[in-house]
Amino acid sequence: MNAMTLIKKGFQAVEAYCAIHQVAKVQAGIYQICPKCAVSDVETTNNERQAEVDRIVREKHFSGAMLPARHAESGFRSYKVNPNNQGQANALNQCVTYTKSFISGSRSNLILVGSTGVGKTHLSCATARTLLNKGMYVRYITSEELAQRIMSAWDKNTKDQSEESVIYDFTQYDLLILDEYGLHDREKRLELVHKVLYARYDAGKPTMLISNLTIADLEKDLGDRLWSRFQHDGLTVVECNWGDQRVGGAA
């Protein structure tokens, strides 16, 4: 039984008619109302409430992603491609294709490599924002910050704040964007970052790795075992081989 039927059964019809819907109004207390108008008002209220819930959820998705403030609005459309730079166009197309495949259910990894200022973070954040708009959970963090988060848990060493719990938390995101890989301190911090990458592999969760290292150096830094795992579910490699665009680098 729909809302309009309930209204008709619950109230007595009167001789007045609704000029909009051309149906008899009903007596509701001291008011005469049109059943169709009443249903429309209820539907509008419900839609407004749902829209507000959707807005709150969306804001939580975006705030939880911790995207850099400078790239909070970065998207694929705002990524500037030099007409004379085929590499930029290729990098953009690869990231767009990766994002579309992710939305369709693919869970492969992606590596963005290149020197500073070539737009790697912009492309990663454009990917993140697109997925966030689809209701997915994405987290951006630098490798140095990730290692520091784990090390900070050592001092607390509680059930909710331990090395294991922090690593577990970072396996829960649909996509982890790990920026500035290779800029962290070596030895212990490198091991901590690798623990997160191993954990995400074991959980079947993809990672976007961004680095200034070359592919050859990155493969060496990850090591044979982790590099093999990184390719297991599919790997897209985007090489950004052009100059620093922040200072007018050559295409």
C-alpha cells in the first residue's frame, strides 16, 4: 500500500479540489490537503535527507583520504598536457584507464616514477578523487610519514596503538597511495614501509607507488620478493620523463 492510498484511507474526502493535480482534497484536522501534494512533500523531504547523508559520507571519505591541500581539487581535467609532450598525454591516459579499470573491479598496482615537478602527485590525487566520488576508501601518505606512524606506535604499544594495528589499518583502504617512496631514511624505516606493502599484498589490496627513483632502482630497492608480489595481480608503470614543470622545465 503506497503513501497516497494510506492518505486516502485515513482521511475523509472533501469537495475542494487541488488545482495542480485535479483530485479531491482530504480533511486533515483543520486543514484540507491534496493527497498527491502530500506524497510529493514526503518524497522531497526524504530525498533531501538522503542527499544530506550522501554529502556527509562524501565529506568523510575525502577528509579520511588526507590528500595534500594543494591537490584537494586536482582532477584529470585540470591536468595540463603540453601539446608537444606525448609523454604527458600517455601518463594521463594510463592513469585514467587504471582508474576506470579499478572502478570496474580490477585491483592491480600502479607505479608512477619521474623526477620532481612532473605532475605525479596531481595524477595520483586525480585518481583518488575519482575513486572517492565512487564511494571507495583511499588513503594518501608519504613513505616517511607511514614509517613514522608505525614508529610512533612503539612508544604507546597498546592494543589499539601497536605496530601490528597500524599496519592492519593501512591494509583496510581500497587503494593506498604511497608517495615519495625512496625519500625515507633507510634501514629500519624501509623495512616498516615494506611490511605495509607485504600486508596489502596478502590482503589482496592494491597500492599506487610514487617515486623519484628509476624503475631499475625502484625494483632493486623493493627487492626480488616484493617486486614479484607487486606484479602478481597486474602492474601499470607510468614513467614521467620530462622536466620540472614548476620551473618551466622542457617538455
